[in-house]
Amino acid sequence: MVMNSLKVCIDRLRRYWTRKNRVFLVVVAVAALGTTSLLATAPRHDPRAVEEKIWPVTMVATESGLLQAQLDLFGRVETPRHAELGAGIDAEVLQVHIAEGERVTAGQLLVSLDAADVKVQLRRQQAVVAEQEAAVASLARDFAAERTVLAHLQELRQLGAVRLQRFQSLHARQLVATEQRDSLQQDMARLNIELAQQQALVDKHPQRRASAEAALERARADLDQQRLQWARSEVRAPFDGRISSLQTSGGERVQRGHALLSLFDSSALQVRVALPAGAADSLQAALARQEPVNAMLTGHGIPAQLLQLASAVERGASGTEALFQLAPGVGAALDLGRVVDIRITLPGSEAMVALPPQSLYENRRIFLVKDDRLQALAVEPAGRRQNAHGEMEVLVKASALPEDAHVLASDLPQAASGLRVKAVLLDPDGEPQVAG
């Protein structure tokens, strides 16, 4: 039975073992042999070896100098010469001659008030002055007459004394009656009384003249007061400036002291700036050295200079405030109270190196490029500034960097010490050139 099955299998193999099948099997065997030969002779590689990547970056050459840091802050426009003008008299507003925001010149008529009542008082006081002037002039004439009368009385007394002496001599010799002598003595007594009264009147003339002149001065002072009241019926600008607000209109009845308008001197504008911590000490030291501290209103191109630091911290403020004075005439277009951008150039005497902002990583370190590899260096930024091209730069103390150093100027997230780079040097204008 087994022999029969074996014979059947051998017969089947003979039927399928044709020439075509024999060729196919030869081809498969040759291909397998060739593949095995290639694998056996191929070069062997270390699977642990990985090719190091080179990162293309830019770098800048360091150049130290006396560079000054800048602060970009906000400030509010104000002025120490901001006047609120009120009514000087009780009157009706006749006309308002200006509009809010209008520029005015010193002495320009702003508001007219009805001065009819003041005019009546002025005329009445003028009459009082004229009356007092006449009284002083009359007193001078009366004094001349009083002195003349006094001289006549003194002459009459001398004559009377001679006559009385003669009568007494005659009476002693009993040549005249006693009644005549007594009558003459009574006449002399009355004459002495008149003389004393006239002498007293003449002696009191300086006091009477001083009293009359004082009354005249009071009348003139009252007249001047009425003239001031008359002048106050016209409200005029005390200085060149701009109208900041109007609180009245024509036809309104106003009381003395009622606010009519406000104006400010546009040639004396200042900018009040809240300083960050640490900046106040630097500015105070500069003021003590009489060193100018310059600033610029960046949105308007208006220069300013530090005037002083505020002597007190305002309620709700977090630090010291600085006052920057604008040059006269350059801030005329600014509105009072406007918030402006101001760039302050801080004083400084230490050598600095200016770097692009992307050179500073985590605000505490930079990377030097040395032998095509990065080297981390811890630094403390000294501030920022805007260069001549209008680009912002970070300032670092020159003493913290080696001489002739090259600093990474690219924003490279993978930056780390030892990283291999291919650096392109940037010139001062920011143009790339191959590092030599």
C-alpha cells in the first residue's frame, strides 16, 4: 500500500518538472545568490553615529561707547500758567468775543459786561472829587484872609494898648472920667478875645489843611476804585494763550467772582511724567550736577528738557513724577491735559554696548559666537535706546563682554552653549556680510 502511494507521487513530480519550470527555478536561485553576495560585501556603518546639524544665524560685532539708555513713558500736558477769569462786577454779559480753543494775545478783549451802573457811580465820584478839590483851594484862600485879619487885630491891639495907657495916665490926674477908662478897658478885653480866636484859627490851619487834603485823597481813591470797576466791565487776556473753557454766554446775569472762562499760556507748557522705580534717583543726580536731561514727545517730534522732580507724591501715584519743560512756542498745538508719549534720554557716563533686542534671551543672557559655536553669557540689561535708523537696541555694560566679541543676533529657540552655527556678520547698517 505504501509503495503504491510513493509511486503515485513520483509520477506527479515527473509530470510537473517541465523545461519551463526548470528555467524558473534556476533564475530564482541565481537572484537569491546575488542578493546574498551584495549584503555580504556592503560597508558596515555604526548605527550610533548621527551627523551634527549646523544652524544658520547672524551675529554682530560689539562696539562700546558712551551710550545713553532711553525710557518710553506716558505723560500729561499741563502748565503752571492756567488762569480762570471771573466777573469783577455784578453785571449782565453783553458779548463773548472768543470761542473755546481759540488763540488769544495779551490784552485782547474776551468778554464785555454791562457797566451802566458803574458809569453812574463813576460820575458821582468824579463830582465828589471836584468838590473836595474846591474845598482845599477855598481853604488856602481862607488862610490868606485869616492871616490878614490877624495882622489887623494885632495892629488894633497895639493902638488900643497905647490909648488905654494914655487914658490911665489922664485918669490918674483926674482928667478923664472913670467910666471912659472902664469902657476903654472893656474894648481892649474884647479885642484880646478876638485876637486869641483869630490866632487859634490861624494856628489850626495845618490841621484843617491836612484834613481837607485827606478827604480829597479819599475821594480820589474812591474815584480810582470806580475806574477799576469800569475797567472790569471788559475782561481781557492777561497773557498770550488759548481758551481752555467757556462758562458763560451773552445775556447771562453774573455776580462778582462768577467764573467766565479759562485760558492757559501755550508758551509755558510742561509734561508731567510718572517715573518707574530707580529712574528718579538718576534724574535727581543729573539735576544736582546741573546736567541737562533731554526728552522727545515721540508722537509730535517736540523736544523737552527736565525742569524738576515733583516734591510730593500725588495720592494714588506709585512713584515720583518729573516735570519736563517744552521749548517756548513749539507746543502751541498741544491741548492741555492731553496724554502724550515721551522718550527720556537717561544720563549716563559708563561705556555701553548696543545689541539688537533678539540678542537678549530671557532678559538675562546673550550668546557669544566663538569658533562657530555658541557660548552663553549672563548679563544685566542697562536699558534700551533707539538708534539712528529708528530701531530699538538693548544696552549692556561693556565691562560684561570680552573685547572684539561677536554676539548672536538671531532669535534662535534652540540656542544653547555649544550649539554649532554658521554665522553671518551684520555691519552697523544691518546689512549681512560674510564673517571674515
